Amino acid sequence: MTNPLLSPSPLPYKLPPFADIEVRHYSEAVEAGLAEHLAEIQAIVDSPEPASFENTALAMERSGQLLQRAAASFFTLVSADATDAIRELETSLSPKFSAHQDAVYLNPGLYERFAAIGTDRLDAESRRLVEEYLKEFRQSGIGLDPAGQDRLKAINAELSTLGTEFGQRVKEGMKSASLLLDDAADLAGLPADDVASAAEAARTAGHEGKFLLTLIQPSNQPALAALENREVRRRLFEASTGRGSGGGSLDVLDLVKDMVRLRAEKAQLLGFANFAELSVDQQTAPDFEAVQAMMNRLAPAAVRNADAEAEALAEIAGHPLEAWDWAYYAAKVKRERYAVDEQALRPYFELDRVLKDGVFFAANALYGITFHERTDLAGYHPDVRVWEVKNSDGTDLGLFLGDYYTRESKRGGAWMNSLVEQSGLLDNRPVVINNLNISKPPAGEPTLLTLDELRTTFHEFGHALHGLFSAVTYPRFSGTSVPRDFVEYPSQVNEMWIMWPEVLANYAKHHATGEPLPQETVEKLEAAALWGEGFGTTEYLGAALLDLAWHVLDGTDIPEDALEFEAKALAAAGVAHSLIPPRYRTGYFQHIFAGGWYAAGYYSYIWSEVLDAETVEWFKENGGLTRANGDFFRAELLSRGNSRDPLESFRAFRGRDAGLEPLLKRRGLD
């Protein structure tokens, strides 16, 4: 059988023909793609013509299409549907991708040609393309001597291997830490559909008649808010927060120490004091000091708010609190003080209705786009749904894939990724995916979302819009290919429509009766908006500051005991709270150690939220959910990708730089 990845897909929008792809095809296509890309680059270097934008930068942008096609499909499976064979292939291929990146950006001939391109007569996007390539060459070590480059290549290869191993152990650890219960009485307090999901999860795992509470990626597990049995809550909490650090084959702490040491050495090779400074140099933040200053301003106020919340919890509990009690009594306070019962809200948030009458409805109202489910197009798993997205004038925009349910082969968390990135140069329209990890109910039962899952559904679709609306020339600048501390901004903005009156009224209807969510309940939700912000901000800052603490180490001070270091780092940052673990502890902090895209960059969420809070204010000042507002946001920001400085795009939209005050007000920190 011919390998379907070796040629462009014949399917609409170049959607990969997953039904025809076998595991061996990925290996063959990636290996062929690596070789072909290097040959294309060598042809650029060997050109007898003087370097020009056309024969160097444009040729570079057109190169690597086979590799891109194979890698996008392969890494989609690595994250969302990784069989043992896929995991083994990931282990063998990851170092090759790392070596390939080095072969490209440590190629002196290629660098010299880019440096020789005259940019005076280029348009702004083309000039930025050359500048961004030159910047990446420098940040990749092109200025090092041969010995330095050799050492950098070895470091990158080892980091790739360690990151892959970390991700695989964490995925397996999340599965093995799931809590298996024999008696339905132990689940008292959980809604009936959650009990049914736990029974289905146990059955699928081979434990017929039992109940399996599967974990989500963060420390705090949703079931903790409802479980009445305090001992079961303790077991679930400790299973969650103990992942990756209990010894044995799934312990990752030695991997962490090795990665931190190697990252520190890499930073110093490239002329930075530590990895945090290297990381921030690639972002929109002006420098590492600016990031630290912001975090230090937020932390004391967040902890004060958390302490006030803890007092309210202790009062209602009537006994000393433990960390596994927080979510349970926080829900109780919300019910008693604000008359908000989050579990009772779930029947109003049925997944299909949330998608069609909430997420898609808001996007249509703002941007005029429409969604048409394509049951004739298959994803990489039976759970994947495919929608064709069209502009208001009926022209094609792209494909949106939704993969919402958890499974053993999927990593934890939620994310967006692209199978095909938009590019005018390559005549590509976008194909984007949203992945969540919602527990799958038994066949025929509705999928009811928690408030957090509802928020995540809108959030990830904000990333999808960023990818779908991309209107750039060069693939390098497409969609979400922006600095990491800007990428969360559009997704956070999209969360504002969850509670927007006309959007909420359209989707928040009882799945059985069709009755709308009562207005008094909406008012109570709004009144309770700040309750829990102390906890939420403190647990987030705990993770963000822990990330920075690991990455300001200089390599000579790697701790022997990683958990002791974690405790001291949180205390030094002022966010050590006995009742609030960081959102991610070291042993399962995938964002920063599994591949490391957020390494020394988990601060990005709150940094982006400054822009988001400002944008929400703008929409409110300008009439809210209107086509005019949506079209302006799309034109000046969502469509631009990285084709111009993202902060320039923000200024073009907002009319000025962002201030911190709207964020402080939103989180109750003013």
C-alpha cells in the first residue's frame, strides 16, 4: 500500500486521511521528510545566485512540506491517541527532530544567505520574516564556536529524550493513580451521571461492577467538591498530588533535575545567566525583571484573599481543614452564602448544546461564520467530530475538529493544535483541533459539563479561532505561532461570552426539560464571581513561581531533594499555603517538562490575562456581541498571527498599551 503521507492529502482542506494511515507510515514519512527538508535547504545554500528574498526566505518557507505534513499528524496522535507503538515511535523520533532543528539553525551557509538579504524594499511582513529567521538563528546558537555548537546539539538531543520520557511517565502515572472504589456508597455526593461515568470507566478498564475516579491533569480534582466521604477525598487528593514523586518506574524527579541542569547549561552557552532569562528573551515581556515584578505584586494580595476564604471554610466545616477539604467546603459556602450549587447547574450545560448554541452561536454573532458537521470526514479516533467552517459570504474558511472525551491513550489537560496551518504562500486553509478530557458517559446518556469544563470549552475554542482566522502569507507566522506569553490571550478573551446574556440564554437550557437557566441563578453566579479567586490565583501563582524557581538555577545548585526544593521555593515566593497546592507540582508539571514549550513561561497565562481583561473592557464599552466588534477584533488581531509584533496588533485594536488595573479588579486584587 502506498504511504498516504508521502503526497498531499486529496481530502477537503488537506485533512490527513487517517483511516488509511498505519503506524509504519508515520516513521517512513518522517524519515523521508527529514531527508527531503535537508536537501531543500542544501539547495538554498548551494545556489550560485546572490542571496535574495525570493531564493532564500521564500524558498525556506516553501521547504519542508512533507515533514510538516507527517509531523503534524504524528504528534496529534502522540497527544491524543498514543498506542504503545506510537509511544515507542515517539521515543525514537524525538531526538531526530531535535537534531534536525539544530542542523537547520546551526547551518552557517544558510545563516549567511539570510544575513545577506536586502530588506529595504520588502513589505512589512516580508521584512519581519527575514528578521525573525535571523533572530532564531542567533537564539539557536549560530554565534557559538564549533565546540560550543557540538555541546549545544548534545544538550538539545538529551533534553528531547528526557522530555519525551517525562511526558510518557506522567501520562501513565495519571492512569495508574486513578482511584478504584468497590462500593457505590463511597461516591455519595457525586451526581448520578458522574457515578455512571465512574462505573463506565471501571468497566472499560476491566473492573466490572466497580467505580474508577480518573484524574485530570491539575492538582485539584473536580470530584473533591462533591464527595461526602472525607477519607475518599483524602485518598483522591493524595493520589493526585503524589503523582510522579513516589519512587518506582513512574517517578520523574530525576528527569526534572537533569533537564533543569541541562537547560541552565544551554542558557549559559547562549550568553544568559539562567534559562528563565533565555526564555523571556523570546517573548513579549520586556525582560525577566518585569515578569518577576508583576508576579511579586500579585502574590501577597492573592494569598490574603485565600486566607480570608479559608476562614469562611473553617467556620462552616466546624473542624480543622485539610487540603482535600477545600473544594468540598468551598462548594458548600457557595451554596449557603451565594445560593449557587455548581453540581445543580450541570444539567443546563449539555456538551452538544454548549457547542452548537453557545460556542458556535457566539462565533456566528461576532464573526458571521457558520459550522456544518461533516460526518463524511473521519478524524484519528471515532470520538473526533469534524465541522466545516464558512465565512459569512459562504466562502470556505477551514475545518474544526473536536475531540472532547478522556481516554487512556490521551494525555491529560486541554489543548488546541493544527493539522494544517493557514498560508497564502502555500494556498493552505487551516485545519485545527480542540482536545478536552471530559469523562464519557454511558451510551445514550447526555454529557453534562461542570463550570470548569464549560470554561475550558470556550477557552480552547478561542485558540481555534486564532488558528482559523489566520490570514498571513508565510506559514511561519500562521495563527497561534506567536510568542508564548501572547498565545493565551485570544483564548482567554473567548471566555467572556460564557456568561454574556444572549449567549447564555441560547445554550443554558436543561437537557431534559428544555427550561432555561433561571435568571435568579444567573444573578447569583454573578454575585459569587469573586468567591474562590483567592484560591484560584494562589494555586496558579504557585505553579508559575515554581516554574521560575526551577529555571533561575545556574546548574551548580541543582537540589538533591526535588520536593524539598519545591517547598522552599513556594515559601520564598510567598505562595506556600498548607491548604492550596500549586496547580501543578513538579512531578506532573507537563507544561514545563514534557517538551518544555512553557518552560520558564507558565507566567504567560496571567501575562496574557492583562491583555484579555483590557479587551473585555473594550467590548463592553463598544456594545459587546456585535459583528462590527468581532470583525474589528478579527482584522486587527486574530488574523495577524505573528506577521507583525503581537503587541503592535494589540495597540492597533485597543488604541493603547494595556494597564494592570482591569485584571486586578477582575481577580479581586485591587
